[in-house]
Amino acid sequence: MKRPNAKGKGADIFLGEEGTAAAETAQETVAKEKASFYFTLELLEELDQTWMQLRMKNRKLTKSELAQVALEEMLREYHQRQEDSRLYQRLINQS
């Protein structure tokens, strides 16, 4: 018996057509853009270590999610506390 052709089926093979449709719907909900930033080697190493620690609890966690949550939290605090925020203190009130 000949194996069915899988070419062009992609995730349908594993998820079925319904699973693929659900995955596409989830991706459409949150549009993301790629951005590039420069970081110190020390910060990148700390990001890697933190990511690996958190991945022990959630294997699906990505570095992008970690960076996004960290940035969202800093910006949220800045908008709430303005000059009293850690972001303001580090960037504006540098000594």
C-alpha cells in the first residue's frame, strides 16, 4: 500500500484541518512586528538564564514573550508612576 502524499499539507497532518484553522485564527488576533535592538552581552546572558529557568515551568515560553512581558511591565509602571518609575529613574535621573 502506498503512503499518502503529504506535500503541501503542513500542520494539517498533525492538527487536522480544524486545528490548523484554530491556529490561524489565533495568529490573526495578535499581529506582531519584528524589531531589532542592541543589548549588552551581560543582559543577553541574563535573558537566556531567566528564559531557561522559566521554561522549566512552561516549555512553550519564548524569549520574545519574556522580553515583551518585561517591557510591558516597565512601560506600565512608567505610565502609572511617571517620574517615580524605575524606568524614569534609570534613564533620566542617572547620577
